[in-house]
Amino acid sequence: MLATEIKPKNNTIFIKQYQTAKDIAGAILKSIKDSKDDALKIAPYLQGSTKVKTLKNIFMFAKNNIKYNKESEDLQTARSLGRILSMKNGDCKHYTTTIASLCGALNLPVKLRLISQNYFSNDPTHIYCVSTLNGKEYIIDPVLRNFDQEATYTKKYDIKLK
């Protein structure tokens, strides 16, 4: 299978104890960069007949190859694409690394969206990818059931990728 052809070359990054959303986002950005070579190997197999179909293929690839497994608050990690696929599990951070690196390999615009789902705090509690095509945002969040489905939030922060 496609996901098993990638061999991890980078270890898991353990984000420091008492990490902030900024610490986590920084580790994810590093993992996306570290995932470039592996993403270039997988991405051509996910190319659809349209850009939207390609985004759906990426969503389904992540959903089918990475089992959702939420990490505890005191042991947060960021991983390269190869490590994520070899472990076959991860949480929203790992889905985000997978999707952003694959979108990047296919020259699809993508940004990271951090959201707070807490009415009493603006601190982000979830992260996922958003791609804007022809002025429309497409949500790519395999934590949720469907492609282009977005979680309810009280505050959002977007990080544009180069």
C-alpha cells in the first residue's frame, strides 16, 4: 500500500512541557518542512481530475491511513509524514502535517487554522488545514466525519504557509 512505502527518517519531536499554542504551531511547521520529500513521493497518487477532488483525495488518504488518537496535554508531539504513516495514528497536529505537506507537494494553497472551542479562553484547542480555491474555503479536517466540514469555534487564527 502507498502509505507503507514511506520509511520514517525523523524522530518524533516532543514539544516542551507546558507548551503554548505558539510552541505547538512552530513544531508543526518544522514537521511540515521535514515532510517535503515523503510528500513528493505520495502526492502524485492523490491527484484528482480537479483541485477540489484532489483535496478530497488528500482528506480520505489521511482519514484512511491515520487512526485518530488524541495525545494527552502533557505529552504533545509533532512528527514528520514518514513517522506519522509508520505509526498509523495521530491527532489533529499529525493530520495537519500530513495534509499541509501533501497540499504543498501538489502546489495547492493551504493554511493552518487554529481554533478555540472554549467560551472562556481564546487559547487554541484544535488545528486543521484550509485550502482556498477560486475564493471558496475548503476545510480539510479528518478529525471530523466529512470533507469540508468545520468544527464550531469561538475564535480562529490562521497561519499562512509559504
